[in-house]
Amino acid sequence: MRKTSLGHGILAACVLSGLSVPLMLGLQWIGGGSAMLMAGLGLGYLAYLLAISPSRRGRLILGLGSAALLIGVCIVSPVSGMVGLLAVGLIWLMRSVLFYAGILPALWDGVLCILSVVCALGTVMATQSVWLTVWVFFLLQALFVYIPQRFAPSPHGPARSRSQAESPSSSDAFARAHRAAEDALQAMAQRA
């Protein structure tokens, strides 16, 4: 069971958006840019995800690898769009590995990440407010708690007409293959 709720996600969004303006001003004072701001906020959110993760395996490797990748890209190519997309990709990857036990929940999380980026871009173009943009992005990210860890198949199966009905052996074979794929994904997640 997850240790987090929508309230925890909203609190994280408040903290990160509240830190965004002072962090941006501090980075501008030392000569940093928006890429460093995105990397810092991304690292903060990744640390939050590691702290609330129900899985204990692979957290250190994921955390250090994500931090090294974000900092490295920020140093080598401080293009804010590239750093931002990398941060969102790492958020998606970390949640897919640590929080979900299937492919479908991970895909829905990817949709949520894309929606968050689109809404954040719309917010920054409409308001040009860093605080509001960060708030919108992380507020939408807080909705990941509503994505189930695993999508359970319907007990009755999909509705089909008699002409579309499959033989029981092909249906069972597909179910076994699907379970094997889910188990393999879970095993890979446990090794990471």
C-alpha cells in the first residue's frame, strides 16, 4: 500500500512552488539559469518520490543515477527545455519502477506527465509566472496517487458477441502470457 495521498502530493507541490522563486533569484544572482532551476526542482521531487516509495530495492541506485544524469546534463548542455524534459522523464521512470506493477499503470503515468508538461507550458505562456507554472506542474503530478498499482482484469472479461468469442485455450494462453510479462516486469523492477 502507498504511504502517500493526494494531500501529501499537494503539500509537496506547495513546498516546491514556494521554493521556486527564491531558488530562481538565488540562481540568477550566482549566474545560473532556468535549467539549474528545473534540475533543482526535479531533484527535489525525485527525492520526495524516493522517500515515499513502498519499494526499498534499487532506491539508492535510482536516486544517485538520476541526480548524476540531471546534474551532468545541466553542466554539459544547460538548455532548459532539455533539462526539463529529462527531469520529467526521470520522474516517470522512477514512478514506473517504484510504484507500479504493470505496463498499463506506467503508460497512464506517462500520459499524466505529458499532461503536466502541456499545462505547465500553457501556464508559463499565459502568466509568465514561475511560481504558478511550478505549482500547476506539481499539482498535476500529485494526481499519480489515483493511478492503481496494477489494473485488474474484469471478472467477466470483455463483452463479446458469439462471433467474436475466442476459444478458451487461446484466451488462457493470452492470460498466461500477460501474467508472465507482468511478472518479468516486476522482477526487473525489483532488481533495479
